[in-house]
Amino acid sequence: MIPARLFLALWILFVLLGGPAWADHGGPLASAPMSPLVTALLAGSLAFVAVLLLGIIWRLMTGSRRDDE
């Protein structure tokens, strides 16, 4: 019962205090310096590289599970 009350209290707090961010500037800072296509390609390529690195790290950490006899 206590976790439910805590969750409800935090939810109410976030709903009441939610609003625009203080760093949400207008004017020239609001527009991105790159086109949306370039931004999407950059984000996609960074995500792809991150997955590749995670795969390499996973492969190095687990090693070979074969019994060499």
C-alpha cells in the first residue's frame, strides 16, 4: 500500500510541476542548425555504431563457449 501511495504522490507532484522547460528558448536557438534529414541520419548512424560496439563488447566478454578437446 505504501508504494502505491508514494507512486500516487510522485505522479501528482510531476503533473502539478510539469511545464515548459526554463531552457526552452525562442528565436534562433529554437531552430536546429541542420536539416531534419541530416539530424535523422546522424542519430541513426550513432545508434547503429552503439549497437555494433555493444555486440563487440558482448562477444569479447562472453568468449567462446566451446570445449576444446
